Amino acid sequence: MSYSVGQVARFAGITVRTLHHYDGIGLLVPCGRNHAGHRRYTDADLDRLQQILFYRELGFPLDEVAVLLDDPDADPVEHLRRRHRLLETRIGRLREMATAVEHAMEAHKMGISLTPEEKFEVFGDFDPEEHAEEVERRWGDSDAYRQSQRRTAAYGKEDWLRIKGEQEDWQRRFVALMDSGAASEGEAAMDLAEEARQQICRFYYDCDYEIHTGLAGMYVGDERFRSYYEDIRPGMARYLHDAILANAVRSV
């Protein structure tokens, strides 16, 4: 079995030009050519390419990669052990970096790193930091709260504007569905309720169906939530509540 340079490039996720370069410097010379003189790669060539890309991922220059692969005294088992040690070291460093980044994100109280002008552009008259203390008091010990803090800490103005745009588009479609007379327990309403849950998952935290039904209760039981939705469209809070509950039942 042999493969063309284009096929190998697709397999490995690299460019044909890169393969030509590896051939030119003697790092990966294909075992054969077809009748037209085009490169043909064997499975052994692919194995060597895999090793090349591994060392390149770890930051080795090409000349050092050639030495590592072409050592006549190299023990294949020792070669694998060396790769394993390098991976373990790399994983350890990445874990340290991830911990440092997580600590930095936790340092932001609400994760809203915007100027007053940017906040107004994104949120209008609503200031999310006004509710920071209550949010932390009610949900500060939950995994969802901590996950939301980590995610939103990395958001900038453009991220918030994108999120706002998606949510406003959802609201328009939800109101249009209500105006059409569709049932709140119907498939279309449940689909939009599911889309709202997925938005929470993507933007803030992992919102399972149990959490989502809890939020639905707040949409009708908490005056602030109810007013928010009723200002968009009278009856929206109850309609959304019923659609969320129906969607949760559908998921079982």
C-alpha cells in the first residue's frame, strides 16, 4: 500500500510543501516513486512522519529530530520510553500553566473586565456587578458559579457583544413563536428552550436539565426575573417556564 503526497498531507494535517521540504533535507524521503516520478509513501514512511511530528510538537528543531531518528544504535523500546518521558514533562508543565491561569481568572470578582463605557454599550442600564454580592451569596459554593466565573473572566467587549447578539436573536424568535399561537409544550417551543439551555452551557456553565428547571422556577417565582421577561413580551415568563419543563421531560 502506498500513498500520494496529497493523501499523506491530509492524513497528517500538514501541507504538501512541508512534505517536499522534509524530502529535500533528507528527513523524510519517500520509499518510492510512480511511473510519472511522483512521490509515493509507504506505511513505514507514515510511521517516521508520525515521529517527526511528535518531536516537532515538542519544539525540537529539524536537525535534532534527524539525529534522534537516524541513530543506528537507538533501541526502539528506549526510543518509546524517551517519548513517554518527554510527554510526561510536557503534561506537567501544561498543568502548572493551567493552574496559574485559573488562579488569575478567579482573581476577577465578576469576570467583567470592561470600562464603564463598554459596560453601558453591552448591558445598557443593567450593571451586572450590582448583583455580584447576592449572586455569590446564593450560588458561590456551587460548581456552576465557579465555572461561570472562570469563563467570564476571559471575556472581553467583543465576546459580550457576541453573546448579547445571540441571546437577542433567540428572544426575537421566541417572541415570534409565542405570537404565532404555538403551544408552550410543543416541539418548537421545546426546541427553543433547549437552545436557551445550550447557550448557558456554551457561555457560562454546564447547565443540566435539573438546573434549567430550577431556573424556570425563578423566571416565574422571582419578581426580577419575571419582570425581565414580561418587559420583553407579556406572558413570556410563564410560557418559557412551561417550555423548559416540557423540554426536560422530553429529555428523559
